[in-house]
Amino acid sequence: MGRVLLWQSAFAIIIALIAVLIGGVPSGIAAILAGLCCVIPNVCFFAGLFLAQKIFHKIIPATFFVMEFLKIAISILLVILAFWFYRDIKWIAFIVSYILILKSYILLLLKLKS
């Protein structure tokens, strides 16, 4: 679980650096905000599963679904807050970064298979 979070965080930083080179500082900030909107909900999800495992000594399916719902709700809230508090956000940089960071686990899966 920690490997996925590390991978997503590193990927978010790399995408932000590329966004700065392509679109300037506002694009880099948008990419970092997109990365935070992906990584923070995953941290909450994994922390909830970890705590549930420590409390119940196993992961109950209901816990998984509740944590997944919370992850989606937190992600939506963070996206709304990002657009609310940072008015100069570059939409295209945010959306592209968000999608790339969300799908970065595919690269981790490919790396694990080889």
C-alpha cells in the first residue's frame, strides 16, 4: 500500500515539473493540486483499512466500501476546494495531471510483473 502512495507522490512531482516547463508556474501549481487531490484521499483510504485491520484483525468488506466512499467524497471535496481557493488554476493542466496521477498505478503494476 505504501508503495502505491510513494509512486503516486513521485509521479505527481514529476508531472508538476513537466507542467512548469510546458505551461509555467500556474500549470505546475495546478498539477501539484491535482496530485494532492489524488494522494490525500488514498492516504485516508489506506489508513482506514489499516486501522480496521488492527481493530477487527481482518478487513471486513463493509469497511472497504465505506472507505472507498470516503475516498471519493474527499477527492471531490478537494477538487472543489482547489478550484475555489486558487482562482488562477489552469484547467487543462489540472485535469491532465489528475488523470495521469490516478492511472499511475498501472505503471507500478507493469513494473511488478517484469
